Amino acid sequence: MMDQWVYATTGLHEKDFEAGQVLVETWEGKAEYAWDTGIAMGRFLEELRRGRLVGRRCNSCRRILFPPRMFCELCFRPTAEWVTLGQTGTVITYSLVHVRWDMVRLEQPQVPAVIAMDGAAQGMGILHLLGEVAPEKVKMGMRVQAVWKPAEDREGSITDIRYFKPIR
Amino acid sequence: MTMRRVAVVGAGMTKFVRRAQETGRELAWEATSKALESCEMGIDQIEAVVMGTGPDAFDGVHMKAEWLADGAGAWGKPYMRGYVGGGTGVFSVAQGWYHVASGLFDTCLVVCEEKMSPAQPHPQGAFLTIFDNFIERPLGPNLLWIFALEMNAYMQRYGLRKEDIAQVAVKNKRNAADHPASLLGDRDITLQDILDSEVMAWPVQRLDVSPVTDGAVAVVLAADNVARRVTPQPVWIEGVGWNLDSAYWTNRDLSYPTYVEEAARMAYRMAGITEPRQQIHIAEPYDPFDYKELHHLEGLMLFPKGKAAEATALGITQRNGDLPVCPSGGLLGVGNPIAAAGLMKVAELFWQLRGEAGARQVPGNPRRGVAQAWGDLMQVGTVVVMGK
Amino acid sequence: MAFADTLEHPTEARAWKGSIPVWHRYTAGIAGERFLRTLQEQGKILGARCEPCGVTYVPPRMYCERCLKPLAESSWTEVGPRGELVSFTRVYLDLDGNRLETPRWVGLVRLEGASGVLLHYLQAPEGALLRSGMKVEAVLKPARDRRGSILDILHWKVL
């Protein structure tokens, strides 16, 4: 039987570390980055500062790609022009989140969603948060619109949109 | 396609533990030495080594595969690393396969290792750049968001309830109680236990998820003529497939894993499988979350879209059912050291097809199985078909 | 193929700053634990010998990297504290590229009984001319200051 081919690996408990039972070295690496936004994302962020959402059109497959990109991955050729989209979209999926990435519990749940934007090709969604809606009222297919920060507070960031709220 | 036949002739693994005292190298050696022992081969008979291992940032070692090489017996040998996130465990077998099938080597050792416990405060921190740095990370997402959003899309598309999905976690954790290496095997776990567990990112609850784990697995591959000399029961690699979908995950249909279907088609074509549901006797799809087993079973074309939950409820995927799924206990039961988990499934098929799975043995002399893994930004499908 | 677009305004050329927020806690491992504990508690440097391959590993390992056989405790042996300086360098910059106040020597030393070399700080008299082949000795911290770390060795001292 395969049992004999399983090595008796030594498992430890967190308290073994706390009690100093095993020797450790620690390293706080400084992995800090400055990521270049690139052509497509640079323009996209600038347009966010102006309160607009933009996509790129591929003249070959005629899709409007969102988020915008300088080449179409299906046709594998450069995209042709900028297109300004509307402010509304449809919730494709959502979640109610109670924990942070380090597993610390949140006081109020967040509601991230994938939102397919009107004016882009079918299913072209982006990730954002929903707001001004009770978590239990969120539905698939819900129609939503962008809620922006005031112009003077915008920085050219995805967070210039505070969240998407249901269209009533 | 005229390529040499390749078989798995030996397999070994570490226990899957929450925090190993062993360094990553020592874990790699533990699995490698057991695999070699299992087929009575020495490292000098291994001509090449393939290493599958995940983000360097987990173990916290730069050029991790090179660092692991000595434990994997690669000193002085041709050596290659593959990394496709969680898909690595099965992908590494495809890599090892073409080393031998091409005629370049007669034997190849495949090792997969992952030590996630060094990453503090939580390995997820190493993963955060999987999100777009410009338009996603500023929203403060964590990895659970992606899986919860995919799970919800799947559930809502087919009208599934938590109960329909949680039964997979129950099956796999119970199966794992019979796996000597398992971290989370629990013979007595119930559906209510899953449904009562802490909600992390609805619909994902704590017991729907496999945890951070350390571990390593190794298998020995050999060409036809060599394999028959090493063991009376070689298990043949009949088909391999791998496929990548777009990293623009929000542009995809999240309710169906197209990348798994494409990888499966490639592997099934090679293996001569035209009716997967009839011709495959055991399936080990990747199950880091309970809903993923169902998602992947549909991508593997073993059940119609939206119907895998129903089949599970009918008992079809139990060990003594018509198509046993994750008899090993899967990631939900055995554990999830990212790259090693997929190779654990390949090792399981190896042992099952030779009748060596002990208490987990699927009855009825199964002769063909499929292992599948998944990873990256939910975008890679890797598939291997094995048979005797 | 070229992109049919250029940036219209300098502010569009941006860099987004961020980090990967992880620190690491490494275990010494099965072999490492024993090596460092012995250094701490007994002030001895250990190696592990694989007789068939003719190699003595320092620091010692759980297995021989050449034949993959396990290296049992019975194959562990004391090495040094004396050895031979194989190579050395004088370091002027810190990790961030800033100049050190006092430059320091580091050396690779093959301890008596070891096959490979071990890296550590090197203490040499001011103005000394260093050469490969010189005899050195490991100087340890006093027992009460040792922590089970490679820094329990203070430095190599040129004899």
C-alpha cells in the first residue's frame, strides 16, 4: 500500500514558534515598486480624473474593449481608437466580504462586484464596489451607475469612482 | 503523433502539514527519496528533473527552483522549472512527459514543492499583485473576492444553493480521513458543519476553502522499455493538455472554465477518448474550493453544464459511485501546498490504478483516470489522462 | 507593429506606486536546527559526511545532494575551528548602496574537515596583506551571547 511512501514530515504549531522551540530567521524584504501605467492605462486614468470611462475599439472584430488596451488579444493587432462609454452597467456577479487579505474581520461587509459596462462589448466587466445598497438587496443583473468623487478630489485613480449604486 | 509511450513507475510524498519544520529543500528531498524508494531506483538512474513550484514569495527564496534543486536530486543534471500557479502540479507531469516522449531522456523525475508558511502575516500578501495594480488594487481587494465572485456567478447561473455545493467539501474531507498524508481529513464532518462555518466572502465560508499548507510530491517517469523493467505495473500517461485564458478575468464568462475544456480536449484527443463519461473511471479535478470541483467536472465534460451538483447529490461521485471524484480527499481534505497539490492527484491516480490506495481504493478495477489542476488568475487548465 | 497612439499630455505618463506586503519567517530545517543548536550550546561547528561520495557538507545537511542518501546523525562530525582562507573581499557599500562608515572584510573559509567553504566576516590586523591559503580560526561569541544563529560565530581571525 502507498502508506509507506509518505514521509513522516515534522509539522509545527504556532505556539512552537512563540515558545522559541525552533530556530528561525526573519526577513522584512522591501519590495516597493513604481509600475509604469503604459499607454492605455495612462490615458484611462487621466479620463477618470475628468469623470469619464473610456474603452478602445478593435476595427477587426469591432469589439469595444474595456478596460482599454492597445492591442486586441483575439485579433492580435493594434486597437484603433478611443471610445467614451456611459456611466451605467449591469452587475454580472458580486460578493459580500467580511475579511481583509490578512484574514482580519471587517466591521462592515464590503460588496465587490464585476460590472459589465454599457457601450463596451458583451461581458466586458470591471471589478468595483457597490454602495448605497443593502447587501441583501443586491441581485445579479442589477442595473447600476457610477458615483464619482467631486472633481477637485479626483486623482486619476479607479477610486475616483467611489462605488456603483443601483439605478432607481 | 509518433512519440514514445511514457509511464509513471513510482511516487512518493511528504505529509501535508500547516507549518513544516523542514526547509523547502528538505521537503523536496523527502518526497523525492520516497518516490525513488517506491520503485527501487537510484538518483543516478534519473536523467532529467522537472521541478514545479509556486511563487518564490511563498518560501521567500529568490530563484526558488534552483535553490530546491539539490533536494530534488537535480545536482549535475538537466533541470527545468515550470510554474503556472495552482496548475503546476499537473502541468509538471506534461513537462516531464515530453522530456521522455521526445526521446531526449529515458527517465525523468518530476517534483513539486510548496512551503507557504514562511510568508507572513499571510501568504495572500504575496498574491496581491495578481490584481491589476492600477484599477483593482486601489479598491483594497483580497484573493477571496475573485473566488467568491466566480462562485456566485456559477451558483446564480444554475440556481444552485450552498447545500448543493457544500456536499463536495463533506465528501472530500471524509475521503481524506483515509489518506495517510492528509491535514484535514474528518470522517465525521457533516453538511451542517460546512454551512455553519464563518462567512468570509459570501458565498465563500471557511470550510469551503482549502488552507495554507506545506508539502511536496514526486513521481518517476520512464519510457516504455525502461518502465516495464522497473515495475510490473506501469501506469501510462495517455494524454496531456494545457490551455490559458485571458488575464482580463472580468471580461470572461465566470460560470464556465473554458480553459479546462480546451486542455481536456487536447488530452482526450491524444488519449483517444471520445466519450469521457464512459471511458474515464476516476476523476481528480482541482478542488481548492468546493464549487471548483463542480465547475471543473463540467469543464472536463464529465457532466453537462450546471449538472455536476445533481450528480454529486445522487452519490455518483462517491468512492463507490459510478464515477468516483477525488477519492484522495482532494485539496479540501488532504491540503493545498499550491504546486504540490496537483501532483498529489496524479500520484493518487497512480496508486488507484495499481490497487495500492489502501482504504481509499476505488472498487471494480478502475483502468483510466483524469487529473486536472487550475491556477494563475483563474486562467490555466492543465489535464493529464492516465491508464493501464 | 506600432501603436497608433501617443500620449497627449505629460501627466499621462505615470507610474503607480505600491508594494508587496510580505515578510518572511524561515525555519532552520531539520539539519539546520541541529547545526545551530550545537553551535549555540556547545560552541562546535558540525559537518555531515557522505563517505561514498567523499564529501563533508558544512553546514551539514539531511541528505547528500549527489547520491540523495540520508545523512544520519552518526555521519555528523566536528569541523574546524581552524581553516584556510580561500577567497576574500573588502566591502564598502551597504544593501541600499550607501557607503559604510567602516569598510569590512568578508572571507570564504574551508574549515579543516570540510569540503566546501563557509562565508563570514573576516578580522585582519590593520594594514595586513591578505592571501588565499592563509590560516584562519573561527572566533565565537561567549556562550551567554549565542542565540542559535550563524552570528554566534563572530568572525574568522587571521592567524
